[in-house]
Amino acid sequence: MNFKKMAAAFLTGACMLTAIGCGGGGGGEKPKDAKAEQSLKGKEVVLYVSFHEDTTKELAKGFKEKTGCEVKFIRLPTGEAVARLIAEKDAPKADVWLGGTIDAHEKMKAEGITTKYTSPDEKNLPAAYVDKDGFWKGTYLETLAIGVNEARFNKEFKGKVEMPTKLEDLLNPAFKGEIIMPDPAKSGTGSTFLTSVVQCMGEEKGLELLKGIKANVAQLTPSGFTPAQKCGAGEFLITVNFLSDQMNVSNKGQKIISTVFPNAGWTLCGVSKLKGAPHDAAANAFIDYMMSKEAGDAMVKTANGIACNPKSITPAGSKPLNELPLYKDYDFAKAGKEKDALTAKFAGL
Amino acid sequence: MQAASAGREQTGWASEIRALRREPQLLLAIGLLFLMFAVFIIYPFIKLILVPSALDWALAITGKEFQEAFVHTLFSSLLSTASAMVMGFLYAYAMNYTDLPGRRFFQVVALLPSMAPTVVSGLAFIMLFGRRGFITYNLLDLKVDLYGWFGLWVVQTIAFFPLAYITISGVLKSISPNLELAAQNLGAKGFYLFRTVTLRLATPGLASAFLLVAINSLADFGNPMLVGANYHVLATEAYAQVVGAWNLPMGAVLSVFLVIPTLIVFFIQRYYLEKNSYVTVTGKPVAGLTRVTVSPAVRWMLFAFCCFISLSILLIIGVVCLFAFTRTFGFDYTFTMDYFIEGVLQSSSLKNSWMASMTTAVFTTLLGIALAFLTLRRRFPGRAVMDFLAMLPVSLPGTFIGLALIMAFNSGPLEMTGTLVIVVVGMTLRQLPVGYRQAVSGLSQIEKSLEQASTNLGADSLTTFWKIIVPMLKNSLSVSFVYSFMRSMNTLSTVIFLISPEWNLASINIMSLANQGFLTVASATAVGMMLTIFLTFGLAKLILRDQINIFDL
């Protein structure tokens, strides 16, 4: 039985209930006119994209201006893209898979679906954000953060408790019933949180901390995005999820104060070339383009992500990449292997 | 041996088969219907049961969180079914046994919630009584958290009230007032009359109604997701297993668990209750006899109760409209069309829902009447099986149907996943029992002699069906058409696994938007949904006039 293909159909639901790691909203501004080479005029490139629509359109426009190449794309949430790529393994319909979390890109690499491509521009990126074996490259980074509803904090908590800035602060009994976060068993954001805490602190201490936090958590949601939205609405004071989701809510008017806590877990949204890509040259050019400053800027503006290219602008309200207190040694492959066992342990806490 | 003895009899299998041979069209129709059942019911269900391994079964039975979900499912659905039944009964009693002022108004208001998915009541509940609810927070400044079983109970009671009311009203209408008037003449009155006559006569019908509501609430998906929060039930857990944890076999196991209680309920209803039915067979109330059996005090209590329910319903619909058309209701009351434009005008999901539901309504109505005609009026081997299969989907939770279909039709010659076809198949399966039931009851009231006359004049089964049966069943047909259209527009659990990026549906949109916290756009989509249903019915009424029966469900 073909589970993978079947999964494709399920994941439509997933795309709405489980916020995809690499997605964003926000308004799009026009990118600066790049110096046009137009070397690929009349050619086309086909993408499967796990970004939001407006980010994708912005990138497609930028690439066309730069190279003259037409961009065709189908938007698929991470899980569904995986399912479709596996189903089409023998005769790929697309050239590049853009977006989707790195654990999924690792999986595609292991399945032999993506192929090696060394971009001349990947030197623009810190080495940690490029696959050592040359398969995937990072485009932007999602980091976990503690978000606090500003209006509610000022009204109800100011003077009584400090603004929480690290995970240990969340153990404060004053926050009991006021924290909302995604369920690690059901959301990629949640599992990133769980695995990064455990990797960083060691299993015993990590689970001990999470047990304390869980006692204060009012709701574990199936979607990674919901906590930001409900924190913004003031239903809950504190959210722990991806910074970009918090900023998307905050920028729409419901102010959330986000703090990237020390040793915060993170994930990358990657880009990979597909083995047997029908349009080889255009695929390479597109991946080169994704390493550029302009592409990074477009992603920052439309998705509030933190571009892997350090020259790109930083999202308003966030620090530059090298100043964020991220957990540098986070190991995606290890996290993927440990995920199931850890989520079971977390459920039992 | 059986064949030999049957050969001599006039009513055995052999004679039935011989009769069939004379009418190849009839034989073809029966064959096609059985093929349809085999492909769309039996095959997917076998497939679903075969997916999980023994290990999955063991894990599901021993897993603490699944046992918990099982208990939650039974507890919360029985609780809300009970309360919805009590409210539905009181309301239906007031409508059928009193001459309360404004009865027409009450009748219409009670049907309003069925124009929107049940999840809308959960949405309104959060907006009114949630942690930042308009009433609990803005007006009363309370700090309450009603997420969990309590909130779910309240919401599901309101959500299933219309279904309880409609079914119970049907039961009460079918009780002949003659018996009650006779009892009254013999001196029975008040509560004694109610207890010994009305309630006694209504009990089997009430039990059936209870089971119908219970099946629907057992499988309900949206409100447990939205209001239940950490209170997990089987339907939400099965979904989370498939979509969140990538564990399809476990999702299949959990959906099978969900089928067990509903199947038990189905068999009780079918083989116990129907045999012990006390409902008087004269059917429609006798004209000219009005039954007024309640004292003035009770009458005014019922009036107050109906006002309370109607106001609650109007409050729900009102708050949804207010959220849909103000910027941030409770804080910023500026009128805006933005949410309506985003959720309704710029979204193709309502159009998809409409197309799928219309097609479903046509299919279920026609299939229902064809099945009813065959099982009631034609003799052929396997009649009882056909009857059973046509009613079976009533007991199958939507999530179960959705999962089974997707497993059966994701590859092979009948690959349908990712298309609108599979959505229509799912909806049709779910609504088929309604169309069938409606056609059976309509057909039972029609004299056989007309059809016999048609046959004697030389018409074959097909001609008789189109020229005699269909025109005479106009009324039941339009009821099942309207009902299956409405239910399909609003269904959530059946289609949650069947939609695809190209074919998203409005009911799913409302649920997922609400679940992510986009209450305004969710409200706007719900308003769009209600408007669409109203406009569709209005248009149908304009075009067909008396040919269709819409508002008298």
C-alpha cells in the first residue's frame, strides 16, 4: 500500500491545522531592481514550495528580474511536499524543492530524491547552514522565542513579576494557566522545542525543566501557529513558539514582546535540487539566487524569518543572526531520531 | 435441494430470479447498486481494518492516552446528547402540544443553527465566554477558562439541540391525538396524562432520536478540537495521529474504536427498538383535533424556556455576524468588509462546498429513492442485505468514512484522492441513509395499486419508477434534497481527510481558522456559509415554487 501518496491527501488538513515551519505572512514590498543579466530568458524552472504564497511570489519575481527565467510553482506544506516528492521519485515533475524544514530535507537526501549541487554562492552563508554533503542549503532560520502579550503584562503583571526571558522564568507559579505552546507530538514547532531542550541540557535535566513548565501550561495545541495567535489575542499571557509566527501576529497590531531565550532551539527552511530535475541549468541558477542578499531580504520582509545570508536585512524587532543566543550545536539528524521516544516521554510527564 | 423445493413455490428465490430475468433493466440496476456498495462501502472498510498491524492494535488498547480518549468520547457525547435531548424534547413539546404565541418564530429559529457547521456554536462560545470572551471578559471582567469538558458540554448541547428538536418533533407529530383525547375524556390530565400516554407512546421514537444524536456527537470533530483543548476525544486524536504524528495505522485503529460504540447503537436501534415500536400507525395528526394538554403555569414555563433557547441561538448568530463585520469586536467597532472579502469573496472554498453539496444532494436523493423502490416494491434475492447496507453509513463516524475512502482510493484504477470526486463520494455515503429513509417513509404512504396499474398497462420497472414513483414522492424528495445539501455543506468530520489544496471546503476553513485563532475571518466565512444556504433555498423556491418543500422540515 502506498502510504506516502495517501499521506499527501491528509496533509492538506495538516497545512491548515499544523502551521508549517517555514511559512509567513505579512505585507510584501517590492525588491530593489537587481542588475539584470537575463541569461535564462525563455527558460523555465518548476518549484515545489513550502513557503507562504506571498513570499513565493516575491522570490519568483526577483528571480525573473535577475535572470529572465519563468518560475512555475505549486505550493505544498512540508509534509505534503515530502509525500509528493516520494511519489514522483522516478519521474520528477519539479526541479527544486524550496522551503520545508531541514529534517524533511534530510529525509529526502536519505531517500535519494534530492541531489548534490555546490553553488558558487554558498560561501555567502555560514557553514553550519549548508549541508556538509552538499545536498540542501538553508534559506532562512526559524528560532524559538518566548512571547509575552504586552498589554496584558503591563496591566496585570508589571511590578509583580519580571518579564520572562529564559525558560526557567516560565516555572514561576504566577504564570500557571497562562502559558500556551504547541504539542510536541503533533507539531513540528513543538518537537523542535522538546528535542532542542533535551539535547542542550541532557535528557534528565531537560525533561525535569519541561515537567515544571508543563505544569504551568494551559494548552498544548496541535498547530505551531495557534499559540502566537492566542497570545496576541490576550487569551494567554505567554507563548513559546517560532519567533516569525509571533512577529506576524505582533505586526498586525496585537503586540507581543518576543525574546529569543538563551540556547533557543531553531530550525532551517531549506532548498534542495531534485535528482533528475528536468531543467538543470535553471535549477542551479535558482539555488544560486536563493543564496543572494536580495532573496534573503524578500524572505525577511514577507515571512519575518531570519535570512541565512548575514548580509540580508534583519526583521524589524529582531537581532542579527550572529547576536541571537541560539543553541549552536543543535543536531537535526539526532533530533529526528529521538523525536518519537521523547514525545512519548513528554506526554507522560 | 433448496432450489428444487423453491421451484415449486411461488415466492422462493427461484421465482424471484425468474421474474428478474424478464426485466433485464431491473437486474442491471440491482447489480449496479450492489457493485456500488461493494466498491464504496465494503472494500474501503476491509482495507481500513487491514492497515494496522497487531502491534498497533495492542498499543492502542494498552495506551493510556487512548483509553483516556475513549472514556472522554463516551462521557462527553452521552452527557451532551442527554442534555440536548431534554432541551429538544421540551421545545418540541411546546411546539406540538401548546398554542404558545410566536410558535412560527420559535420553529424557524430552532432550525437556524443547522444552516452552519456545529463548530460555529463553539466559535461563538469562545467569542462570548472564552478567556477573552465579550461577556466574560469585556462585560463582567471575569477570569474564567472554560476550555475542557465543561465548555464542550455546553457547546455540544447547543450544537445538537436542532437535531434533537427536529427528530423529536417528528416523533411527537406521529402520535395520534385521538389516543390522548380519549384518555382526557376518561379523566386523565396534566402530568398523569403526559406520563401514561404521551411519554409511553413517544418512548421508542425518543430512544431512536437519542441514538441518532449520540452517533453524531460521538463522531463530532470541530468542537472537541476548538473548545475541548487538552480534553482529547477519539475523533480529534485519530486526526492528530494521522496528520501530526504521521501514524496512519494508529489513526485507523482509533477510528475503528469509534465505530464500535456507534455500531452497537445502530444494532440496538435497528433490531430492538423498531420491533418494539409503540408509535401509532395512523401517521399524520388528525385534522381538526388540537391537543392542549398543559396547564397555564406549565404553558408559561415552556414559553420562557423557548424564549431562552431562541435568544441563545440568536445571540450565537448575532455575535458571529458582529465579529465578521467589525474590526475587533469588543475593542474597535469600526465596520469592515475586509474579513468577508478575505473569507468569502476571495476564497474558492465556498464555491467548492456548494458544488460538492449540490452534487451530493442530487445523488443521495436519486439513490435513496431507487433503493427504496427496489427494497419495498420489488422482490429479489439480497433485499435485506441491500436495506442493511443503505442504512449502515448512519452508524459510521465521518472520520472513519474519510480514512477508509482515502486508503481505498489513493492508487489503482480508481485513484480519486486530491479530487472533488472523493469528497462527493464521502458526502454521499454519509447522507445516503437520510435519502433512503425519507424515500422509504414516503413510498410506504403511497398505495401500491397505482404502480400495479402502470405495470398492468405494460410499463416496465424503469418507466413506472420515472412516471409514477418520482412525481408522487415530490415532497419527500425535496426534503431529502434540502437536508442532504445542508448537511453536506456543514460536514466536517467526513471531509477532513478528503480535501486537497485545490479542493478546500468552507466548513474546514471555518474550523481551521477558528482553531488557529482567526475568529474574525472564521466568523465571516460562517456568515458566507449561511448566506449561501439561504440564497440557494431562496432561489430554488423562486424557480420551483410549489414543486419543492424547503422550510417545512
